[in-house]
Amino acid sequence: MTRLAVTLGDPRGIGPEIVRKALADERIMTLGATWVLIGPTGTELPVDESVGHWSPTGDARADAAQAGRLAGLAVQRAAERALAGLVDGVVTAPLDKAALLAGGFDVPGHTEMLGALAGVPTTMMLASDRLRVVLATTHVPLREVPAALTHDAIVQAALATRAGLRQGFGIAEPRIALCALNPHAGDGGRFGTEDTTLLAPAARDAGLEGPFPADTVFVRAMRGEFDAVIAPYHDVGMTAIKVASFGEAVNVTLGLPFVRTSPDHGTALDIAGKDIASADSMIAAMQLAVKLVVRRSKIEKTSVSAR
């Protein structure tokens, strides 16, 4: 039976609420998976493995630090369980990146933290039935993107994307496009030369198509021309997937030795505690996690039998 850890995320946010709603949903109940809940006590949801007690003090800054620490500890515990083979994968509820830092975890987010814990490079994919987007650079300020967007970063993203599509989604020969960095892919150098001097050679070396302008490449992918698009920086990729499929997309971390998925939204602190948050993306994340575990298990069994 598939066994998955579920972290509750920032206890100030909607994480506990959407996990509770997801577990009560027939779409999850019929999967036949075992869910191990990891997070603090003192929230609305009982946990299987506690990382401490959530006790807000009334001081917003102190509460943020405490919440970030508990959220980070839950991710750490879940990764340890996955690396030890005690669970097949991890589904993470949203955390707050500023609170995570205040709580003592100096990492940009889940993707980077899990990669550090596992000791492997990781790549972020947002996937839905309509579109799959992979980020060549993740949580870096826009002014730092040109320095972070290297030939190696693009090639690494391509390798991770190709492996992820083959192993996780059953696409034997993935068609992957590279999104351009500049308007109109530089328009012959008029709006920048990076697409010609950096992205195009990297695309050739990595077996990608493109680079294609951002204002058309995602539309082409949604029409079936590509199985995934690699975006050069965070917001161009995230905007495309969230406009196309917000509330339905799933964050998948590529490169880990275990499955990790997450909903496509944040902590939604403004509506936390009102019982109005939609659990649809969390449900999609849990469903996809089970599918990815089952597919990975079949591939591993086939590989062993072929030896």
C-alpha cells in the first residue's frame, strides 16, 4: 500500500484546513493510500507525528517565527522519513517563506530545502492537465536572473524535465520547449542578446526546441505542441501555469529520490480560519503523488527484473 507523509505547512495558514478537507473527500478516500500527518499539535487537525506545539502569542512577528520553525521541522521530518524508506513520498501544505527564514531555515522554499536535505539538485515543475512548466531558476530576485540563468542551469532543467516526464508521466519521447528571456526572444538583438548567445546554444545542447517568445510558447504547449515548457525565471513560468490552471495545478519536485508534490498556492493567511479555502489543489497534489509513486514502483520493478 502506498504510504505518504503530509506536512501541514504554516499553522497560521490554510494548510491544516485543506488537508482536513482533502482527507474527507471521496477522491482521496478511494485511493487506498495511507497518509501520515506531520506538523504541530494545537491546530485543528490531529497529527501522527508532532514537531512541537502551536501556541500563538499575539505578537505577529513572534508568531511568524514560531510558525516558520514548526513548518520547517515538519518538512525536515517528512524528508527524513522518505529518505529512510518509511514513506514513499511527501505532500506538503503551503509554508510562508519569510516565516521559514524567521524560524531558522535559511532556504528559499520547499524545493531547495528538500534538495539540500536529500543532497541532490532539484527542479521545480508545475503540472496540470493543460500545461506543464519547469523553472530553470526559482526563487531569485529578477535582477539576479541573468547571472543565475547559465548554460548549465538550462541543461540541468532539461535533463530533470525529460527524466520526470518519462518516469512520472509515461512520455517516452518528451517534446520540451525553452521559453525566451527577452521580449520577442530578443528580436534579432534589438531587445537583448541572451536568447541568441546563451539560450539558443543551451537549447541545442540539451535537445530542446526554442527559445520561443513567452507570449506564444505557453499557448503552443497548451495546444499540444509541447509536453512541457522550461521557463527562464520564476514569474514568467508561474504566471502562465496559474492563469491556465490555478487551483488545479500541482507543484512537483524533480530530482528527488522520493516523490514530492504540493498545491499550487500559498498560505492564504487572509482567509485562514474562515473555513472557506478550496482543497482542490491539495486533492490534486495527493492524487498525483499516489500516481507518481505507483509509476515509479513499476519502473523500479521492471528495472530489477531486467537485470
